Amino acid sequence: MVELACAQNGWALEFAAVFFRKDRELVLRCVRQKASSFQWASKDLKDDLEVALVACRAYGQCLKWCSPRLQVCVTVWSRRERGLCVSRHHLFR
């Protein structure tokens, strides 16, 4: 039921149990549907580069909900051309 609600409306993640907020695939579906639903993702997923980039590419304000480590990475990425140009060295220091 939660998965169906989230697929139709990313905002449904706000009302989902913690278990669902940790489900990477479900959160990605929600974020692709409504980028700002990223704010309700689990702490671990806010530190997941792929999830964060999907959210930030769609809605730049999502950067404020990224983990501190990814805030730096995504900022570096966004200052470059619109491709993932950040080296692994910068990402995993």
C-alpha cells in the first residue's frame, strides 16, 4: 500500500514508517516523482550519492537535506559541467 502511494505521489514518503524511508528503491521512486520528498529519506540515504544527485538535479534546494559529506561533493559537482565530474578522491575523503 505504501509503495503504491509513493509511486503515485512522492510526498507520501512523509507519512511512511521509518522502514520504508530506508528502502533505497522506494525512496528513489519517490524522489524521481517529487524531488523534495528527499527530505524524508533516512539518514543513510541522505548520504547516498546516487539518491542525492537524483534529488539535487531535479530540485537544487534538496542540497540542504544531504549529509554534510555529500553537500560538499554535490556542490563541487554542480560547479562543473552538468556531468558527474567529481573524482572518487574527492567523494571518499
